[in-house]
Amino acid sequence: QVQLVESGGGLVQPGGSLRLSCLASGSMFSQFAMGWFRQVPGKERELVAAINSGGSTDYGDSVKGRFTISRDNARNTVYLQMNSLKPADTAVYYCNGNREGTRQIYWGQGTQVTVSS
């Protein structure tokens, strides 16, 4: 069993920045594709960014050029650097891990990001 714990959410003004972190338990982090999703009430959870075990990345259209996903396998951590934040980015952000080649999928508990003046 893998546990994912997010941190770094909070309140930020429009145009500001935040960095989210997701710490994974266990010893197989390097074998996982990791992702960040977000959800607002009444809407489906949507992909924000993803990074596979080889470091290839993918982004949702609404965050391209503003958000950057990265990983540190030595620290079992994936990051989401969010710049030029907009009120539309307000959501609960969830960390996701999928051990590649398996059906093992894990979710964190979520962290709230609020962009407001």
C-alpha cells in the first residue's frame, strides 16, 4: 500500500505562485507515473499535469505555460509549481500515483488552493 500526502495549498492572490508537494511512502516511487488532478464542486476531476517514470510530462490545456510538474525520486516527492495563478485555478488538488504496468492506483487526500483577492 502506498500513501500519498499533499502539502503546499493555501490562499494566494491572482498572479501569484504556489508550489504543491506530494510525498509518497514506500520504496518503489521511481516506478510510478505521478499526476496532479483538481476538482471543484459539481465538476469532474480533471488532469492538471502528469509525469512518468522517465520524466516525460503532460499538461492540461488550461495550465500549459503556467504550471510545471517535476519529481525527485530520491525524496519520493512530486511537485507542482503553479505560476500566474487565476481565480479559475481554485480547486482541491489531488496527487495521483500509478505504478506503471499495473493497475495499482493511489490518491492523496487533497489540498485546497484558493486564488482570490
